Amino acid sequence: VHSLNLNMSDHAVFNDLRLEGQFCDAVIKVEDVEFEIHRVILCKCSPYFLALFQRWSGPDKKVSVIPGMSPDMMRLIIEFAYTGSVSVTADNVQELLLAADQLSVMDVVRTCCDFLGERLHAENCIGIFRLTDVVFSAELKHGAYRYMVDHFEEVAHHEEFLQLPLEQLVDILDRDDLYVRNESVAFEAVLRWIDHVPEERKAHVAVLLSKVRLALTTMAYMQLKVLSNELVNTNTQCLTMVRDALEAITYIRTSRPSVAHLSNPLARPRLPNAILLAIGGWSSNNPTNGIEAYDIRADYWINVTNNCERPRAYHGTVVLNGSLYCIGGFDRVEYFNSVRKFDLSTRIWHEAASMCHRRCYVSVTVLGECIYALGGFDGHTRLSTAERYRPEANQWSLIAPMQEVRSDASSTTLHNKVYICGGFNGSECLKTAECYNPEANQWTMIGLMNSRRSGFGIVAYAGRVYAVGGFDGTHRLCSAEAYDPENNSWHEVSPMLTPRAHFGIEVLEDRLFVVGGFNGFTTFDSVECYDATPDEWTEARDMDISRRALSCCVVSGLPNMADYVVPRDARTFLNEDANSDEHS
């Protein structure tokens, strides 16, 4: 509903006069329906009507015929002119938008565009994008285009995708920031688009295939799916691209992946829409302020450290509203209650309000618009206290204490509850777990974990709470288990490849990553990830910094995402890589 700058009594009086047919001085006719109106009211609503009554209608001409729209739409426009409001629905929005655009009723045009922009989804974004060619709205056009790029995997399976013009499909496939988890999605989308009108579209296979980064698929996929396709294997240009891609895949296997990827347009990794940050920790017997960002598309870590920041370890980090919060921890001298806020867009650190308690070995998580800091060690005592931070007030406040003292525990959020598990109470490692209901401000004990775990990681993933690794009081663990809230029980899942404690943990692109850590003898730079569907762990790219007691978080939707990923220009990357090698 959109309101004009008329007060309510004006609305009511003029509309009553219209409905009663009093003082009306013109008639608008659409098809066979006539609407009695007051010219001055419609002139205030739109420059179209002002021109209609001033220049296109003589003083004696009372009836104006308006073609190209339905009586229902004209009724809505006239009601808007008189009442200052309009009812926009999914059923009428497109027709109303076209009518309002034809009549230059810009308030209704903006209302319809806002309505469509709030309801973008995979099934309608292409239609909305093409609608903006008729009714121009820069904001709606950009929003619909971004939705296509960011949700391409879903969009490509809907009927509208088959109507996408060639030029727009080429443009989308060519983008570095096209979001596809696997490049096979792009290849199969091309085949589906061509197959819709094969006789007309098969001539475009080479230009479309040149935008698919074939060398980002596997050798097996190339042999089984690409080379076996008749469109590809009967086209000389396509076969040349396939040969080049196969050579690139072989080269990538035997060389530094990022350099190989970036030197070939068929292999240049697309931009991720989220990156994993590894922050701080303990490295070479000292706390570090190092921050590395993992570019999952290039499978590469880059250093994004801001050297103005103090080192800290055994801290917590979260991301909220585009800012990274670094909470509590220890720097060998001081146990922190301080909180530092890093604006990820400007890359500048700011001081945020300090916690009520000093907290090293703290557990942190986000629920809604609040940050929770739970338990820890203040330099003297293991804590059961918990507190909550509201960014808009820049203020921490205590909530109900946990039922157990927990230091070196881990926490996460699932289904609007905060979960905290394990930890150390000053005498033993724990297998207990509890969850917090913010509405009741109450902690409730839940089922026991199968193993005692301290210095481990928990994370919400695939509808469960996963507990991974840690220290049981005797050994560093590689075991992992998952909690199902529906039956309040834990079950074992595949163990990690490497026992580790005091590592970072996060979920990125539907995989659970563990980063760095300590096995009792060695501090790691190694990384591994878990996929719940096959229940399987695999190795990922090592960090540049070996460290434990670090914290990880995932950031998405940044306007300056390029600051946190490998440059897609190979020359830029090679220069930076050579400089880093000189100083390593």
C-alpha cells in the first residue's frame, strides 16, 4: 500500500463525491466501462492525465477513451488517485505495473516494482528481468539479474530459463561471480536450453560452450558427459575446447592449482559467494593476529591480516550484519573481556563494548540479531555465566547462567536455540550438553555426548548439531558425532582423518570444515572437510599459517568479496604469489 500526500479527510471527501457522481467534470472510458472523475484529482496523480486534459481533450470533450488496458486496472488507478492507496497482489501486479507505466502513475509503478523485488524466486526472476525491458526500473532489473546469477542452479531448472535470450545466457555464463557449486551445472544448463528448440539453437553450442569452464570439471565427467554428447563431438570448435580443457585438467593435477586455473579461461575459477575466515590463534609458541581467507573456488588461502590488530588466541568470532566480532581470548599476558569489531567492507577495526566478564576459552554463537558469549576462564575461575550482546545498543547483558561450569566448550545455534556442549570444568572434561531458549531465558540439559570433549568444535549442519574432535582428558580425538534434537540422542559419524583439538570449525557450501589445531605434539596448518551425504571426510588445501586456538567464521554477500579471494587475473596473482614467496 502506497500513500499520497493527502490527508485522510481529503481522501474521503473527494472519493465520496466521485462515487456519488457529484461535481464530476470528465469521463474516462476503457472498453465499454465509463468512470466519472474529477480532472483535477487525476492531474495531481499523473502527468499523463494532465497532458490528456490540457492538450488532447478540448473543453467540450467530456469522454476520454484510453486503450490498451482493462477496466479493472483503470479502476485501481482511479481509486489510487482518490484514496492514496492501492492493493497489489500476485495476481494483478504485472498487469497493474504495465497500466501504471502507460499512465505514468509513478507511485504505483514503484509500489509494483517493490512488490516484485520482495518476491523474487527461481521460478519468476527471468520473467521479471525481461519485464524491466518494458517498464524500466534500474533497482528491479539489478535485483532480478543478481537473483539469476546467485541462484543459477535453481533457475536453470525452471521453465522460464528456456525462454532466456542467447545474449543474456552468454553474458550470465561468462561471469566470474556466477554461482554454481560444480561447473557441470553450467554445461547441463546449456544442453537443456539448446534442447528446448534444438534446430534453432544447436548452432550456438560453440559460443555457449566457450563460456563453460570445462577444466573445472573432472576427467571422468569430460569423458562420460561432454565428449559423448553429439552436439559437442560433431563440432570442430567444441572438440578443440574439450582438448584444451583436458590438457588443463592434467596440468592442474601436477602443478600449483591457482596458477594453473587462472592462466586459462576454460579453467579460471568462478568467485565464491561465501568465504571462510581463519582468525588469530597460537602459532610458533606465540599468539597471532593472522587472518586468512579460504577461496573455495580456487582452493586457495590468502592472507588478509590487518596488522593494526592485537594478537589473540582461545577467543571466539562471529559475523553479524557485515561485521566480524572477535570476542575474549588471551594473548599470553591478559585474559580479555574486550570485543573488537572488524567492518568487512571498509576493513577497519573498531572497539565494541566489553563483556561483563573476562573470557578465555569462550564459546560464542549468534541467534537472531544477538551474539552470545558463554562460559570460559577469567584467569582465576572457570565460568558458568553467559551473556548476550545487542549490536544496536552496543551493550552486553547477563542471561541465565548455564547449568554447568564450562571452559573450552563449543556452541552453535539450531532451530532458534543455543546449544553448548562439553568443555572442562576445572577437574574433568565433560560429555554433558545443554540448550538455551531465549524466550524463557532458560537452560535445559540434553542427551550426553558419546565422548568427553574439551577444545573441540560443534556446529549446526544438515539439521543436526555435530561435535568433532577435541581432548577427552587422555587423547586428542578424531571421532565425531551428531545430535538429533527430535529424539534427543547422539550418534557416531565418520571420524576425521587426523586427531585434533583447538581447531576452527565452520560450514561452507554444505560441507563442514575443520581448520588447524593440535594433536598433542604438533600444531597443524592442515584442513579437512566433511560431507554428510556420503558421511565422508576429505583433505582440503592447507593454510599458510600453522596454528591452534584459532576461530573460524563464514562471510557471504560482501560488496567487496574480491578483497577476500584470489585475484581472477592470473598476472596479478602471479605477481602477488612471487612477492609472498620472497618474504616467506
